[in-house]
Amino acid sequence: MGNNSSQNSGNSSDKAEAFLKPRISKPPLSPKEFFKYLGPAFIFTATQIGGGEFITVPLMGAYLGMTGIYLTPIIAFIKVFGQFYLVQYGVIRGKTFLKTCWDKKWLRWMFFCLMAGCIIHSMLLAGLLGQIAGTINYLIPISNEIWILIIMIIAFSIVVTRSYNLLEKISSVLLWIFLTLITIVAILFWPSLEQWIIGFTPQLPGAIEGLETTSGIMTVAVLFVVLGAGFGPTVSYIWFAKDKKMGMFEPYENGFELNPEDLTEEETRRLDGWKKVILYQNLVSALILTFFSMFIWIAAAQTLHVQGYKPVGWELIPQMESIFTLTYGKWSGLLFIICGAVALFSSILGPLYGFSRLWEESLEQFGLYSKVNIKKENVYRICLAFFASLPMIFIFITGKPMWLFSIASMLSGPILGLLYIIPIPLTYIEMKENAPDLKPTRYWAIMLALFSGVLMIILSLVGLG
């Protein structure tokens, strides 16, 4: 009896200690710890570099020269705050914005917009896929169609594992490879002081045939939507944070369903620290994107624009490669084309993963798993097969990669703008009574995020018009 009483007392003590122990890990705010949590930012950055940075930006440089390069840091750093508040919502609530849209009936329309946005963005992936195929086919001529199939099979084989760690490692390696390569390329073509002054003198760009835009405002609209945090990377980032068990995602993964009122003082303090981690991640991503975008703009402006080349169609990167080869020899052209292929390929992986996870969770809200005996992993693979097929269908039907790229950018723009805006008041409403320390407080950042979202919607609609 005595032993049992002692044992029961010990168990109760252990349970009490477990309950009192914070259910949320300390945020990694030291430089060494923070670097370990840069995985989601690396995937996010690697996903972004491709569409806006390796297609739109060099086209701007080719058609405009250094004029308009000032737009790249402005867009990259303004848009990052819309992304920040969306991911922050998930990290301090422990659930995705998608699930919240379903749970709140007045927001359910946004739930369906997110599902539709994945299909729309698949048109943009089709444009990227066409450019990758055209690039590789230039090096190893077979046919664009065969290379499209090969590229998508490779991407599918990587993403089908549903392994966040694998995706993080591949994306991080690819990111640093093409950042190193493009830095070398930019140094080769570094502009003069006079050219920098021209680049940072505010001017509105005109229509660009290579982007299939018909006005300056349409060109800016496409650049604003695809440069930096586009729809695909933005939607996918939240699942990267979830898989990394950041903030409130950790207790949910461990079986604790916490609401703001359930948090201890220490847990609230830790979540506030996780908000800073998300902010720093996004700022690092914006900084990398700014340097990369400016470097690739410089390369195009100093080669293609000077020689009067205006790339169009499937072979944007191969056309740029010819200028490098003529100027510095075959080695520099090969360096650039490898960089382009790596960058474009990496930009497909994140959205394929994120869209498949989003639809997997969407089908869960429809009650699929209670009606059909099927594992989540299998639903994920079915969704992945669907999103791997869509870009190929779009590109095979139209055969116009840049048209798909531009039209998808503007169609997804209004949805992306709403994603930047809605999480801010939503977070404020949910936190103001039960966890006021976690409500949005950086008013300058809030204003930038709202401005970015509103501008995104206006430019997209005007561009479509």
C-alpha cells in the first residue's frame, strides 16, 4: 500500500511537472540557433527565385537597360511584410490560415479562393516549366516536350517523398549554388556610377514584348506580383513552418490543442519571440532576393540591352547565354545557363509541395477521411500527381510559356493581395482579449503589408483590364 501510494504520488508529481513545463520551445534568437531555423526561409527564397527573378527581371534588364532597377528592392521589402503576417498567424495560432477560413463561415469564400489559386498558379508553373525545357533543350537538343516530361518526373520524385527535410536540403543547396554563380556573373558586368544613377532615377517602364505585356502598368503589375513573395511561395511557406514545428505548431503536433487563453505567461513570451524569428526569416529572404534580382538585372542590362537583343518565347535564357559567350567566352555562357536551369527548377519544388499539402488539408475539411478509408499520405500523393499534371497540360495546350506566366501572375494577384491583408485584422481580433501581447503591434510593418496587399489587387486588376 505504502509503495503504491508513493508511486501514485510520484506519477501525480510527474504529471504536474509536465503540465507546468512550457509546451512551446524557446525561440532560436541567437545567431547560431537562428541559422538552424532558416530552412523555411531558404525553401521560400529558392522557390521565389525563378519566376520573378530569373524570367521577369532579366527581361526588364534586356528591354530597359538599368532603367527601373530601383523597383527590385522596393517590391522585395514591401511584399515581405504581407508574407510575414500570414506565416505569423499560423505560428502563434497553431493552425493554417486555410483551416481558419473553413472554421469561420464568413471567411469560407477565401478557403475556395485558396484552392482555386493553386490551379491558377499552376499556369505560372507551366511557364516556368517551358523555360526550363527550352534551356536544357538548348544544351542537349531532344525536344521541349520530352524535357518537360523528364523535368516534371524528377520534381515529382523529390516532392512525392513528403519529406520536409529532403526538400529543405535540396532547396538550400540549389539556392547557394545559383547565388554563387549569379554573383560571379554580376561582377563580370558591374555597371558604372552613371548607370547606377540612371537605374535609381524613378521612371515607369513601358510594355515588354517578351513578357507579352501591352502597357507600362501591366509590366509593373506582373513584376509586382511575381517578384519576391508570389502566390505559390507565400501559400507554401506556412507548411514549411508547420513541418519545422515552429511556435504553436509544436504543441499541436504533440497533441495539445491550445487556444490563446490557455497559454501561460512564459509560453506567451516564447511565442512573441517566435514572431521575431519569422520576421527575421522574411527579412533575410528579402535581402537575398534583392541582391539576386539586382545582379541578374545588371547581367541582362549590360549584355542584352547593350547589344539590342530582346528575348522572347521558349528560349529566354539560351538567348541571354549567347551574349555571355560572345562577350567573355563559352565558359561564362555555360555558367549562366546552368545557373538559370538550377534557379527555375528550384522554383517548381516548393509550390508542388505546398499546393499538395493545401489540397490535402482542404479535402480533410470536406470530411474525406471519415467517408473514405484512405491515408493522408496517399491523398497527398494523389494531389501531387494532379498538380504535377496541370502545368504540363497548360503548356502542351498553349505552347506559350510567357503568356501563361504573365496571365497567371495577374489572375492570382488579387488572391495574394487578400492573403496579405486578412490575417492582420484576424490576428488582432483573436488575440486582443486573451493574449494581447501577441496581437500585431509593429504599425509601420502593418502599414507596409496593407499597402502591399491593396497595391497588389489594384495593379493586378488594372493589368488584366
